[in-house]
Amino acid sequence: SLSDRLGNVFDSLRGRGALKEDDVRAAMREVRIALLEADVALPVVRRFIDKVTEAAIGTEVLRSVTPGQQVVKIVNDALVEMLGGEDGDGAAAAKLDLEAKPPVVIMMVGLQGSGKTTSTAKIAKRLKETEGKKVMMASLDVNRPAAQEQLAVLGEQAGVATLPIIAGQQPVDIANRAISAAKLQSFDVLMLDTAGRLHVDEALMAEMKAVASVSAPKEVLLVVDSLTGQDAVNVAQSFTGEVPLTGVVLTRMDGDARGGAALSMRAVTGKPIKFAGTGEKLDAIEPFVPSRVANRILGMGDIVSMVEKAAASVKEEDAERLAKKMAAGKFDLDDLRMQLQQMTKMGGLGMIAQMMPGMKKAKQAMQSSGMDDRVLLRMDAIISSMTPKERANPALLNAKRKKRVAAGSGTQVQDVNKVLKMHQEMSKAMKQIKKMGGLKGLGALFG
Ligand code: GDP
Ligand code: MG
């Protein structure tokens, strides 16, 4: 598995300080193979590896964490982001958008056997039970014998209404009839379960387009079987651009130990994965939670949460250290660097000034020294090129030392001067904030 493979590589990472390029690249070679083995599509793997490599090289390894553990966390975060990101603690990032005049139409598309009909009933049941929606389902599958009856049976099991079957009617006519019936009977949501084929073909696409154009669906969900790996990617590619997809339902996640299809699907369609099917029963569906699937792909959840805890405690220590220094009227270049890093994380200069009235002066000082968000990174590089002694005592930086720092950070002496000027201005501003009794607010900023 991925975790076995990576465990060895990550254990071989040594040393302290920033992650080194050679180590990162060696680890990424293994990640790459592991992702390919998990059936993630090649272009997706490439994109992923590039992104993680860039994020990892030069990252400071946290105290109390090994370099390998730090890389695991970086890989995990990139997986979560690529799977759709996180909306709060473990919450699903993607929800159905049902904000429209009822009946709101949800159209289900996909190949035969992918799990469209089952997923239609599962989602209908969920909308009814968790959101109190009045839902009607209609099967437009006239190709497969008994397909419409299958939906009627599931409807009965789920306690969800289905459109009465009229033999011989074509998909577009059924869609129109369903819309009229749903309007007449004041349904909130109408779910259209469409026909599939064994392979994507023109007739299928034409039918999907015609149905979409008469029913104006608010959601078009592509249902794909997560066990079909590379095939699922091809299917997603064929549907994308032909019908206005709004999301993906990944079925058979109960049988997919690797979760690789999820990663590909999101990247290929550009649409969020909204649900994961986890079994045959009508309750076996879950909102798609990127962190959970990332954990499944990587299999290193324990390490990830350990690094998160370490990061939180370092942040706390840093905040305490800074508060103490400020109370003593000290603010050195290490503190400035820590602040720059925090600022970058929090969304840059504009955000800071908005959040903290007391920081207005500091922001003005930064702007007057020609500073913008891009410069934050350069300043960080400059301070990193100084010795710990210089950082603690900026007065040491004479012309010769400044030249060395400029060369080390790939900048000019005037840039080094800007950093020093900014440090002076900020020290002044800090003292003022202290006088104004704003230390508490500042503590919140670093906490
Ligand atoms: P359709 O042809 O796309 O409408 O596919 P169906 O909904 O008829 O599903 C085909 C088969 O897959 C049925 O036997 C379902 O019970 C099964 N199935 C659907 N979703 C899941 C899932 O998430 N997990 C498992 N294990 N089976 C599923
Ligand atoms: Mg079906």
C-alpha cells in the first residue's frame, strides 16, 4: 500500500531545518508510483506531484516532528485540496444546489451499471429525510427492460413518489410529463434517472442533451463507478463538455480500497464530487468528505493529526514568546519573520489592516517602504539569509554583512535595507500598540 511504500522513504529522510530538494524528489518518486498503482490517471498524478514537490521543498520541519512526517502532512493537504478542499472541520465541501423555483430538477447521467438508479433513490431518500423535501423520481430509461419498474420499486422502499409509468413513451416526453406532474403536485425536487449505455456514444449524448434542454436541471450529476479506474476517467471526459455537469457521484466506494478514482474524477471534470455510494442499501450514501478520502488514499491519518497538533503547539509557543518579548519592549527580526509568515497565511496585508485597527500604522509603514504581498516572500528569504545573531540584533548588520545577506537571498542591498527599515517602523508601531493596551488583540492575531 501507499503507506508501506512511503513509510520506508519517509523514514530515510534525515536532518533538521528545511526539507531538502533531493529528499523531497526521492519521496515524490515513490508517491508517484503509489498513485499510479491506485489507478489515478497519469496527467493527474503529474500535476499532483509537481504541486506537492513545490510545496515541500524548503518547508521548515516543525519541532518534535520528523522530516518524513512533515512530508506526509504536505502530501495529505495537497490530496485534500485536490479532492475539493475542506469546508470546516471534516464537513463535505460540496452540497447540492437546490436554490431555484420548484420543482428543482436533478438529472442523473452515466454509463449503464454505474449505479444511477440506485443513487437516484438514495439521494431522493436523503433529501426527504434530512431536508424535508418533497421529492418525485422519474425513470427515462426506455432501453433496458424493467428499468422503470426498478425505480418504482426503490421508490416504494424509500417512501419516495415515482412518476406513473406509461409504456412506449420516449425520454423527452417522459421528462416533460414528469415536470408537469411535479408542478401540479407541488414537488420541491424532481429527480430524472436517465438511460445509460455500455459505452458512451453519440445517441446517448444526443438524448442527454435533449433531456437537459427540456428540463433545465439545476444539478446534473455524473454517476461513476469508482472501481473502474481509468475507464471512469474516460467516461468523465466524454460527458464533460457535452452535458452541463455540476457534480459527480462516486459509487462503490465500499469496494474501492484505494480511492484513486476520486482524485482523477475531480481533476478531469473540474466538478466537485458531491456524494460517495458505499453499498447497495438505500442508506448507503454519504456526502463526499475530501479529508476522509485523502486519509484512505494515503493511509496515514495518525501521522497527519500528530503533525497538526505539533503545528498548533508551535503556534502557541510562538505567540507566547512574542507576547513576552513585546511586553519587554523587544521585537527582533525573527519575530518579524514569524509575523510575515503569519500574514501570508492569513491572506496578506489588506486582511491584516482590516482585522486589526492597531495595525494600520504598521501597514502604512510597510506601504511607505514599498511593500506588497509578493514582497512578503522576498523579505522572508532575506531574513532567512541572516545569522541567528544578526536576527536577534539587527544593529550588527554593517555594509559587508548586508552585502552577504543580499547575495544569499538573491536580492539587492537596498532590499535588505527595506527590511531593516520596516523592522524599525514596526518596532515603533508595536511599542505604540503596547501603550494603547492593544496587546490582547495582538495576542489573538498570533494565537
Ligand atoms: P444503473 O444502470 O446506472 O442505473 O445502475 P444501478 O443503479 O441499477 O446499479 C447497478 C448495481 O450496482 C446494482 O446491483 C446496485 O445495487 C449496485 N450499486 C450501486 N451503487 C452501489 C454502491 O455504492 N456500492 C455497491 N456495493 N453497490 C452499488
Ligand atoms: Mg438504471
